[in-house]
Amino acid sequence: MSAKPEAADAAPPPAKSKKMLIIIVAAVLVLVLGGGGAFFFISKKNAAAEEGGEEAAPPPPKAAAVQVDPKAAPVYLPMDPMVVNLSDPGGERVAQIGITLEVIDAKASDTVKAYLPTIRSSVLMLISQRTADELLKAEGKEKLVEDILKATSVPFGGSMDDEDESTTKKKKKRVVQVQYPVTGVLFSSFIVQ
């Protein structure tokens, strides 16, 4: 007689497991369809960029995919102030500029310190190629920051060369984003005389 109650207890669990199985299958189906739609959208966007001969544009140097821990304090590496003769006619104009480099972290700061003489020399050369009029304009200062960022990447495998648009349209290649230790350039003083 005890066999009949056990048979009655065994029947309800299969009904619950069927409901659970249907719910799991439906959830998996929703996830697969969502992932497929996202993949389709991204691949379509990349294909359109390749057909147009465009490269996937890298973000500006300052915002170069830096994954900064919001809780961590920024790390700065000040350089000694520089006095540089400018390329104005007559050679009588000079600039006194103080620069502070923003780096990824303290470890990167130590790495950059090892290359600081090379970086300083490159920065001096960049400034000496400018005129006073260029440096007094906001656009000139912004261009100088971009050029200094490029110069700080050279010791770490970066390049100072700008590819012109005709060569980039011919080469349908993807741009690989590389993270260099210097992420920003700040002016602590800027005097042109």
C-alpha cells in the first residue's frame, strides 16, 4: 500500500520541471537573438566604414581609451621649465614654458622618467620650430599639446609622422589602439617674450 502514495508524489515534479525548462529555453532564445542583433549591427557598421575607405578613427590622444580608475588619484610628472628661442625672424623672441606630463600610473611615471631627457629634447625641438604668433593663439597651444603627446610616444614605439589622407584611403586597414604611458600634457607656465 505504500507504493501508491509514492507514485502520487512523483507525478507533480515533472510538470514543474517542464515549466522551468520552457522558461530557460525562452531566456536563452532572447539572449541569442539580442546578441545576434548586436553582432549584425556592429558588423554592418564596420563594413560600411571599410567600403568608404575610412579607417576606424582613433579617439583623440587625450581620450585615448584610457581606463582610469576613478578612485585613483591622477599621476603627474613635472618637467623642468624650458627657455627656448623661437623661429621668428631675427631670432629675438623666446618662450619660457613649464610642462607637466599626465601619466597612467606610478609605474608608468618611473618608465617615463627613464626617457625624460629624450622627451625633453624632442619638446625643445618642437617649441623652437614655432613662432611667437603661433604660440600666442589657442589653436597653436592645442597643436603643440598634440605634437608633444606624439613626441612622448616615440620612445615607446610611437611615431611622429602624420599619414596624409591619400595614403590612408588607399590602405584599408584597421587602426590598432595602443596605450602609451603619457596621456596628457599640461602647461604650468607659458610666457612668450
